[in-house]
Amino acid sequence: MSSISLAAVLSFCAAACGDLLDVDTPPVDEGNEEEEVESVYSFHDEFDGDEVDLTKWTFQNGDGSDYGIPGWGNNEKQYYRAENATVEDGLLKITARVEEYGGKKYTSAKLVTQGIFSQTYGRFEARIMLTSALEGLWPAFWMMPADSEYGGWPRSGEIDIMEIKGRIPDNVSSTLHFGNPHNYIYKNYQYPNNGKITDFHVYAVDWTPESMKFSVDGEVYHIIRSGQWYTDGKGGGENPDAPFDEDFFIILNLAVGGNFDGGRTPPDDMMPAQLWVDYVRVYDLDYLLAENGATTDEGVTDADGV
């Protein structure tokens, strides 16, 4: 009887057991997968830490006076403080509360990527909810020009991806501001299936040289074509893409009161209230064009509110 080497036995076992255990399937390289996910975004924050990431965000504090726009230009009633923004449970939480500070009755927070991140074109999206549907609350996910190349507001534009009137729980709006004198194009969206502002929704804009497409949970409801916007700012009259051909930075804030909803304010005994943000993600234009069809505008007409 011939002897069988230990090496042969081990080789046989490896082959036989491999079929049963599927050992030939390569293990997942979690590090490479994470790098691949990172490479998809030009900017993102998943709010997985325990504090606001100051490599991605900075704060605009105060009542707007330091920026030459008391009341933030809208008669808002809050004083922004960094202390009102926290990160916990995988969420950014912006808290508006009744708190006398800086001559204002309310405090809240405003986060911006100004000076850190800005981009021209692409997809900008965030998953957001408001904890309470209260009149006088004004949460927003929006963008402003990094350098105002065409002059001061509104010549260089403003992109409002999501604005909510707290007293209208089933409705959200998006708006584009531009021109001089000031002009704007807006549209409201009513959530389907009894959706509310107190549910999480993904708010996004797909921004290309040809159009802005605003969506909620992947449903495009508002399209603005490049021929509808304009500016009389520096060189803008000869440039059909102006003013929306320059870098814009991201803003997240929860305002109280203000002109947006007729100066209403929330009942004191229903406060505080919070804006929760699950994530903010930005993709560049190349990625957006490669993903063409990820959102559909079938049946959607051009903006009807001007």
C-alpha cells in the first residue's frame, strides 16, 4: 500500500471543502469599499461623529448684523449660536428654542460650507425632517454663491432646494432667485401618501448648464430651464448661463419668524423644535450625467410660479 503525503491530504481537503464552503469567493475588502464610496461624492457628511465636523462646516452666528443684514434680511427673530447644533445618533440636530439672547427671543443655528466647499453643477441632496409642525418655523436647505461674481444679491443668484412653512405639514417648496430687480421662480410640492414634514425626506437639486431639477424622494416636481434665469450683473447679459455658472456653497438652518410666512412665530409652550439632518451628499456633474435617469421628469412641466 502506497503512503499518502500530508500535503496531498490537505490539498484534497481544501479542494473538497472549498466547494462546500465557497472559500473561493474573495473576502470583501471593507477598506477599498469605503474608499470607493468616498470617491462617489465631491462632498458629504453622514453625521456619524459626536460633534459638528469643522473640516466640513462653519457657523454663521448672530442676528445678521455682522453681515450687514439685520434679521438676516428677512425680519427673522432668532439669534444663531453654534451651541444649538449637535451631532448624535447619526444625525445633525439644529435646535430652535425660546431663549433670550443678543436681543432676540429665540436661538437656533446656521451651518454653512462657505470657505470650505463650493461647486458648480452636480447633484446636491440631503435627508431631512422637522420634529414639530409649528407655525413660525422656517427650516431651509439652500445655496449661495461663493464669490458673487455677478454682484450682490440677487444678481449672483440663490438656490433654495428646500424651504418649509412649519404650519403647513404636507407641503415644501423650492425657489430660484436671480436678476435685478429681484425675480424668482418657485414651486410647491405636496407629499404623496399622507407624507409630512415631520417624516424624513430626501430633498435634491440636479443642476446642469441646461436646467435645475428639484425633487423630493426622487420625484422631480420642479424644472427651471436656463433660458428662464438671467442677471444684469458683470458680463451676465451676454452669458445665457449666468448667474448659475459659478460655485455655490451649502447652507442648513432653522429660522424662526420672518417674512417667509408673514411674521408668524411658534407658541412658546410647543418649543423647542429641531431640524434633523441624516446626511448631506454632493455629486459632481460627470457623475450626475452618468446617472442620467436616476430621477425622472416625466409629466413634469416647467415652473409655474413666478
